[in-house]
Amino acid sequence: MTDSAPGFSVGRRLIDLAEAVRVDPELPRAELAALLARHGEHPGDLTEEALTEAGAAELRAAARRMGAVLAETDEGRTAEALNALFAQYGTRPRLTRHDGHPWHLHVDRGERAGWGEWFLASGALALSQLLTGYGRIAWGACAAEGCGRFFLGAGPGSARRYCSTACATRARVAAHRRRKRAEASGQVGA
């Protein structure tokens, strides 16, 4: 992650914002601001004057675009998508320390960047660090039927496919029941 202070994780912010917009594509500006505040963004940057309705619309569009990257399962296509985000929204990396956070990298265009550009550049950096750090995609969209929830799977072991053990268990039980029904229907016809 680009930020290592407790309670300030760019990857977690990315997942939470993308998930909130996936669930509610028109998530109100105030709810976006509250979500960003929970992730350590400075309250002065989240006022109605700083995060306007137009800025909120940019942020929602950026979250939807990042949702497509989060749902991609092919590493090559993921790397291409992240490189495209860097090419379009990124700039030379710079170290910064602000709002009580420790030193961390920024790759956005600073004050010239809108909310969407900021989110896409910082999200691309976070996902790129995860991809290179783990050598695999360490996030995803839940594979359980009817779920699709975004998650970070940056723990040890193989890549995750589900957002929770509940979804993994539900999918495993459903697959087991399908196999049993298929076996039973094959035996009935014999």
C-alpha cells in the first residue's frame, strides 16, 4: 500500500469506495464524503465546497472504472489497465506528508487533479503495489453467484475467489448439490 499508518490504507479505501458505488451507483455526495472521512481524508477537503456535486459525480465514475479493474482476473489485462490509468491520470511520483499521515507516495497531478483523477491515480498505484508485491492479483470481485462484492485478498496462500468464508461455503455447498443432482439423474437414466 502507499500508506502504512493505522487506519489509512489506499487499497482499503479503493475497495470500500468501489463497493459502495457498485451497490449504489448514485451514492450521495454526503455519503461519499463520510466514507472518505472514515479513511482518513481531511475534513476540510470533504466540505460541500471542496467535494462538490460535480466532484462527487467524477468520483462515482472513477469508482465504476476501478470496479472494472477490480473484477478483472487476468494479470496481463490487469497490468495493461493499470498502465493505461497511469498514462492517463498519473504523473511523476512524489513523496508527501499531510493531514497527520506519514510520508507516502502520490502519483496524481496534485491540486490540478479532480476527484476522479486523484482516485484513479492513487488506486492504480495501490493495485500496482499489490500486484508486484504478491506476484498475483490480490483483490477481486466475489465469485459467489449473486454476490460480486469487491475484496482485498492480500493474505498468505493462493488467490481468493470469494469475499468471505460465508460466500465460499455457500458456493462450495451449491457445487456439491449440483454434482449430487447430476449423479442422481445419471443413475436414474441407467
